[in-house]
Amino acid sequence: MHYNKNMEATNDTEQKPYTATSLAQAAGVGFGYIARLCRVGKIPADKFGNVWMIRFEDGQRWLAERQAKLAAESPEV
């Protein structure tokens, strides 16, 4: 069992949120691109100081949508 900053018990199966940097690395894009998408609301995120925090589920959804879009745009061989 883990505890969050408010000392509330959290489920061990919960996934850690992405930061803009970690999501950018997972997607193979630059930090600035992810930060811009967060800023304009295309990726749901909260900003704490200078760090964008993205819920794991939202990051996974965006990655899946990006993969689908890239697959649809790539020419078939």
C-alpha cells in the first residue's frame, strides 16, 4: 500500500501520472510539443509550478490516438 501527499491510502495498481517530459519521451516527440498540447487543452493536464502532470489514463489515451493517426497517415506498402 502506498500513501499520497495527504496520507491517504492508494491502490498499488494505480499507475503513476505522466509528466510532459515522460509523455514526450514515450511518444518520441519534444517536451515543447506536449507542453503546448497541455496548455491549449488537447491533453488534459494540471500544472504544478513548472511541471505539467497528466493522468496515466489520459496519457495512454493520447498515445493510442497518436499511434492510430500515424498509422492511418502512413502509406501502405
